Amino acid sequence: MRPFSLLAPVLAVLPLPALADVNIYSHRQPELVQPLLDAFTAKTGIKVNVAYIAQGMVERLQAEGRRSPADLVMTVDIARLTQVVDGGVTQPVADPALDEAIPPAFRDPDHQWFGLTSRARIIYASKERVAEGEITTYEDLADPKWKGRICTRPFTSDYNVALTAAYMIHHGEAATRDWLTGLKANLALKPSGNDSSQVKSIWAGQCDISLGNTYYMGQMLANAESAEWAKSVSIRFPVFEGGGTHMNISGVAMTRSAPNKDDARALMEFLVSDEAQHIYAETNHEFPVKEGVAPSELVKSWGSFTPDGLDLVEIAKMRPAALKLIEAVNFDG
């Protein structure tokens, strides 16, 4: 581990987390990954510390430079993974175990980042007010028949920006502008909150459908209050016309400084092991990226679908244009 004295110049600028054998800066809430880290520590004796950093992760790592205590970053959304790479704060990890466990679609070709789980961007629909088969595509969301019936979190959020970027790749800028305009016209409420709060709005009768990530259903069912909301909706797997269901990932990358490189690599390998992928599936209700590891029984109960075939890296590249278009139509205004 890097000697504490070398961290002193950074401490004067930014508060740092307590140090462990492996230190992680995470966009994910620590409780979501703690079961995995506990299992890793029990197996190896290597202690892991997680600092939750909601925003400004790249800027923090750049400011800390080579004195940063962070070994790994864990993020949600492909855009955030590519942002840390583009910020010059990661290093490639050429590791046969990672390449073998993770399909090419879920890892960077230059070995800068690695997907750990995947999730689908789906539609939550009222069981009472939306018939089976009534909405089957993302394009349907702009149909005037849904006027006053749709809820969503802000479209400037990472998950909706990624969905919009994918839409642009499928259909082009002009059609995406029309889609955003039509979808905005169908909103029942001003965009706010997260995916779970949209389901609460459906339960309360304020709207009939919403966009969301699959794993929110599992999170809601685990809580007595939100379970009632969750039971009022069903999951629908929409597709792009000519494509499949939009996918995104959570992932990990090694920092450029990585003072505990060997232990950090060991943790990365563990996170794509059968054991860790099973923990992800059971506790976070996400889809394992490793082939041969099955989703949880709960996730299986939501049904099967065809993932969209777009390259995640291409979606990330389209993100700035998608965000610009979302802001141009003043979607969240």
C-alpha cells in the first residue's frame, strides 16, 4: 500500500476515505456492492473500502493524480465508464480471466473497462389500465394515445440519455427529435424522481406507464411499502423497430494510480467469478454478464426478451449529441 505520507498533499485539497487493501471510488451505493466485497474478503482476506462519489469522480481522480488512494472505479451506465477512460484516469488491464468470463460486447476492446452486470430499460405498465400487447416498442411512447399517461424520471439522467443515444443510432437525429417531442407531449407529470417513484405514480393513478430499469422491480418488492406499488405494475420488454430491448451495464475499471494493483486485479477477477455473478443476480436483481450464470428466479419470472444489438461503445459516443437534443426540446422543462 502507498505510504500515508505520500497522500498528505492531496489531503489538503480533498478529503479521502479510510484506506484498505483495495480502495474503490463508486457511483453505486456501497450497500449494493457490499455483499460482493464481504464475500471477497472472506475468501481472500483482502479488505476493501468503498467511497461513494455521486458526481465529480473524474475531476477528483485528476486532482489527486498519482497520489490517489483509489485502485478501482465502479460505475453504472456505459457513459460513465467511458468518461473515466476519456478523462485519462484509468489503465488497461490485460487479464485472460476477465476476457474469458466477459463477452466482448460487455468489455472495452482496449481493456480499459469491464462490464459486471447488465440491465434492460423496460416499461412498467399498470396491470389494470394497460392491456398485454398494448405497448411493444420504444417508438410507441410517442403515440398520441398515451397523452397524459406517461411518467418518467428526468431525461437528462444517464439511463434515459443512453436510451436516447440508442434511438438516434437506430433512427437518426430528426426522427429522435420528433420522438422526444411526442413523448414529452404524452407526459402526465413533470419528469422527476427515480424509476421507483414513477411506479408509485402509476400505483397512485397519476399515470399508466413509465420507463425503468429491470432491477428496480426487485428492489421495490424487497420493501414493504414499495412492494405495494410494484405489485400494481407488470414489466414489458419493448424493442426498437428493427432491433431489440435497450441494454446498459454496470462496470469496473482500474485507476491509473492504483497503489494496490495486484489486490485490485484479484477483486476484478472475483467480480466476474461464478460466485460473485450469482451474488449480483440474487441480491441486486441484475443480469449476470458471465455466460452460464443464470438470473435469479425472480428475474426469470419477468419474462424473456431479445437484447438490442447496438455496440455499447457507439451508444456512449452518441451520448453528447443525445443530451444536446434532450435539452433542445426542453424535455425536463
